Amino acid sequence: MSAPPTAAVHEKTAAVVETDLPSRLDRLPWGRFHSLIVVALGVTWLLDGLEVTLAGAVASALKSSPSLHFSNADVGLAGSAYIAGAVLGALGFGWLTDRLGRRKLFFITLALYLAATAATALSWNLASFLLFRFLTGAGIGGEYTAINSTIQEFTPARVRGWTDLGINGTFWVGAGLGAAGSLVLLDPHLLPADWGWRACFFIGAVLALAILPMRIWVPESPRWLLTHGDERDARSIVEGIETRFRREGHELADHELTRLKLRARDHTPLREVFHTLFNVHRRRALVGLSLMTAQAFFYNAIFFTYALVLTDFYQVPGDHIGWYLLPFALGNFLGPLLLGRLFDVIGRRKMIAATYGLSAILLTISGYLFEQHLLTVVTQTIAWMVIFFFASAAASSAYLTVSESFPLEIRALAIAVFYAFGTALGGIAGPAFFGRLIDTHQRGEVFAGYLVGSGLMLAAAVIAAFWGVDAERKSLESVAAPLSSVVDGQDDRHGTE
């Protein structure tokens, strides 16, 4: 007679594995393997930047489309559908990523995105457009959880901060592609009115189709395999990676390798997930929630109303908005790329507090100049470039924080939970709040909104400065001990606070 499922789970979770594989991954020098991981998986941020930019760039085309005839409310509803899909997709796929593995999910989520964004280009009415935008968002939200957890678990500890921030900054490469693509494809002299916006949505599908084959060679995370009792496959993957580095001429030192004892488990119950997040690590949860909410409000409030400020206060024609998005995207891309190394050298807490605080102060100053009619459209664009040079690094550090501050077994779901909370609290409320302020056509009202965003960023800076985690150059296991850790024969479920 076969053992009941509970007995089988108990037998599997009773197995203890002693391993040095995580330490061996951390000792690796940066190499071609890591670069390929970044390209194959980091494209997620680029795709999200593309989608968000296209949503704003094609708004007028959707309203003038002979087949859709959207109203302003319909365009806003489509944006909400995308965000709702991203939130629910992150939560659902985040749970599955921790349960079924990183590799399975990053194929599923990219395939969903590819199909949904291509289907968006074929929409025939409001209902179909909303459905496909929701599914596109779900694919991107799921990508965030599967991809960020995978990249974290393969990246050497000493460059984890710079790598994560640099990847997050590619969101703005996607934004630039979306802006440039819209300038070309929405030109009525090139394509008919009902074809241009459809062609724009095919940009993402083409990029996803090109990147999908690259993911075939990306292995499952050895760290995930270890906690699920598959030490043999985990060892085979790490040894294969090490062999590749030795063939490239690298010498790998065997000293100072840390060994861990892990009790394999089939899955982590949701009750234990939320107990770990909001009880055991409640201070880290407060930091993560503060950082994610502040940056989501700050970014979405300004970025989603960027075009409205330019058209309503600076009389920029709607079809010229893309030209002003390009320098904005450049500043956002350069921030994480150039400041990222400082998060590994100076430290997480200091740099997070500094970038959040500077973003708040600079927005307050530029907001006052805007309110006093002291900025032209050019100087306003320059001001936003400078502000978001720092704000982009700050926002990227929020994702870095929530993805490295919690135990391995719940990493993907932790990313999903804080992404969902931050997006729901800051991302949904922000655009609606600022949209109402802009509708007043009063610069003072808009400045008051900027002060709210600055206040949230300053509060997050203070919280991070006092309660943030000094995770720079430390292994993920030392930042947050796995729930399955065993010390002297006992489970060590408390990690480090």
C-alpha cells in the first residue's frame, strides 16, 4: 500500500541536505554566463517600460481609431486593466514560482505576455481590448516574480546590487523604444489611422518572440532545487557552470566556502509565508512596503500624467510628446546604471536613503519653480531628467530590497506581495489623484500633489535609514536564513532581522 500524501510530504521534508553550492555560486567572477542570464531574463523590465509607454503614446490614436472610438474614460479603464492584471499576475504566479520552480514559470509568463500583447493589436472592441490588456499585465506581473528571484539567486553577492539596479533601469530602454516606435508608427503618412496603434503593440510581441529561445538554456535555480530536495540536479548545474568558467581561464578558489544544512520541503504553506513576512520579519516588511508604495506613487503619478502636464501647461502637441519622453527615459536609464555600484560599495541603507531623499527634495524645488511659472518646457524636461536620475535608482532599489530581504522559500511571493501592495496603494491612486489636480488647470494644485509625492519619498528615506538591511556583498542566505535551515539538528526559521 502506498503512503498517504501527508506521509510522503513528511518523508521529503525530513531529508537534510548539507551543501556549499550557494557559496560556490557567490564566489564566481562575473562572466559570459551572467551576461546571458541578464539578457535572457532581464528583458522583462524592458517589456514593461515598452507597454507602459505605449499605453500613453497610443491614447489619442485609440480615441480616433475608426474601429474602437475610445473615450478618455475608456483609455483610463484600459490602464487600470493593465495594472490590475499585473497585481493579480504577480500574486498568482509568485505563489506558483516558489512552489513549482523559477524555470517553469518564466516560460509560462513570457508566453502569456507574448500572446496577450499580440492579441491586443487585434482587438475589435472595448471588451476585447480590456481583456487583452489585463492578460498582458498578468504576464508582466508574473515575469517580475519569476525573473527577479532567478537573477538574485544566480548573481554573485558582491555585485548583486549593481546588477539588479542595472536590469531594472532597462525599463527605460523599453520606454524609449515605445516612444520612438510611436513617433514612427503613429505617423498618418506611414500607416492608416487604425493600423498604427496595432503595429505599436506588435513591437512587444516581436521582442518576446526573439528572447523566448534564449531562455531554453537558462537552468533552474540551484538554490530552489536544494530547498526542494533535489541536491543532485542542483550540484550538476553548479558544476556545469564552474566548468564553463574554468574553460574560460578563471581560477576558482576553494577556501572560505560556507556550508549550509537545509531540510528539504515540498512547499511552504501560505500561513507560514505570511507569518514570516509580517511577524518574523515585520520590520523588513515595513521597509519594503514603504519603499514600494512611495516609489509607485511618485513614479506613476508623474509618469502617467507626463503628457497631460506638457499639453495642458506647455501647449505641446500630442503627437510631439514622444520627443520629450526620450530624454526623460535617458535620465531614468542612466541613474541605476551609474549609481548602482555605490549600492554595493557604500551600502544599501545609505544609498537608498540618499536617493529617496534627493528625489523628494529635487521634486519639491522643481514643483515650486513650476508653480511660479519659472520653467519653460525645455527646463521642465531637464528638471525631470535630473529628478528621475535619482528616483530611478531609488525605485530600482525598492525591488532589490524586497527580493533579497526574505528567505529563499518565499522570495518570489515576497516580491509579488510588495509589488502588489505598492502598485495598488501608490500606482492606482497616484494617476487618478494627479489627473484630478491637472483638470483644475491650477499650477498650485499640481504643486500640492508634488508635495504629497515628495513627502512619501522622504518618509520612505527615513524608514530605510533606520530599519533597512545592510545586505551589500552578503550571501542571500546570510541576509535571510532559509526557512529550511538546520542548525545543530534544529530548524532555524527565524533568519536575521
